[in-house]
Amino acid sequence: MRYVNSRLFISDVVPFGSPMQPQIVFLVENHQDTARYMQLYLQQLDYTVCVAGDMTTALREIPKSRCHVLISDIGLPDGDGWQLLEKLGEDRPPFAIAMSGYGTSNDQSKSRAAGYDYHLVKPFTPDELLAVLRQADKMKGARR
């Protein structure tokens, strides 16, 4: 993400009025600043955003949220994003994005095997996230 004086400037990366269907995104991220900036960015894109800082909370809240997209950090304080997706089972959202500071082929393979649709390597740009969200939006439209 692009920051200037610790502020994310959404208008620099996403044109206002960007045509995307409203969706519910569930974000699992234990780093508070990252979670806050991602939440602001996603809200600017007209997503409804639910946030959890650990796997236990995510497991409890994701089924209630009826989210369309899960964005989860792989490294969580009480487990990992791979375990999270496995434990969600039938409650797993239709589209899942893993994010991690590690991007080895092993990490990406593990994310695919766990059921993630994409594995974003931190730090990623807002444009990279937006491209993946647009793919999720297209898949949602195709599933109607």
C-alpha cells in the first residue's frame, strides 16, 4: 500500500465510482495497523468489512458474517490461515485470499492445497489486491 505521512490515499489508487458489486469481506489480520488500513481501503471500495485478529474469533464470527470473500494472514497468534480454512469446512466463504510475508513456492502451494484462491505476498499494492477482488467479483457474478 502507498502511505504518505502514515495515511493511505485511496484516491491515488482507485478511481471513485469504480464499478464493483457490494460484497462482504472478512479480514483476519493480527497486526492492528495493517488491519485498520486494509479495512479503510476495502470500505472505500464499498465493501462491508468484518475484522478478526485471531483464528478463534474468526472461526466464531465468519459463519455469522455470511461473507463473500475471506482475506486471511497466514501467520496468526493462535494458529495459521491454512488451519483456519480447514476448520471452517462448509462455512468457508466462496472466495479466499491468503496473505503472507512469505512467498516461496512451498507457501503458495500450501495455500492452494488449503483451498485459497490466491496467495498475496506482503507487502502488496492496493492495485494487486483490487485485481484479486475484481476476480472474486466476477466469480460471484458467475455463481448466481
